[in-house]
Amino acid sequence: MGLFNILTANVACPICAESARFDNIQFRYGHTRQIRFGIGDTLIWNGNNVGQPGRSCLFVPGIGGPCPHCQTTYVYFIIKIVHDKIEEVTPTADDPGDDLAN
Ligand SMILES: [Zn+2]
């Protein structure tokens, strides 16, 4: 079973464009152990690491949902991480897949 972390963010749903609080955006980066983060938080590095500490800038896929407005089950996001800080979350209509962390 894959471990992940959880991000809470107020963002527009990529499907219906309504702003919503997504409190269960799953992503895999840093020490992954279902740790809860918000925008502006700094990742933790411990033993169960995905990725590399201290990267200057990278983008990681996230998945949340359902949207409280349109009930879309899976809502996709792209999470921008700058020097281990969660800087920004952008909604995306397409599944960004697993290969954004390069
Ligand atoms: Zn929606």
C-alpha cells in the first residue's frame, strides 16, 4: 500500500470552477506518512522519503475530491514545491499522472 501525505487548500475545482476547500489532497513527496500540510508549510524529511530534499523547484501531482459543488469524485491538482515549501496548488482537468516529480 502506497503511503502519501495530505494537503489542505482552498482552490477552484477544475471541473466546475467553484472555489472549495479540499482537505484531502493526497500527494507523494517528502517523508510520506499521512502528514497533514497546508499552503506555505515546509515538508518533513525523515525515513520514508520520496524525492530529494532541498530541490529548488518542482511540481508534484495531487488527487483530492469529491468536489462539494459538482460532486466530481477525483479532482486533480499540481502542487508546486520550492525549497521544500509547498508554495502553490493549481487545479488541472487532466490526471497529471505520476511523472511530474522529475
Ligand atoms: Zn467541482
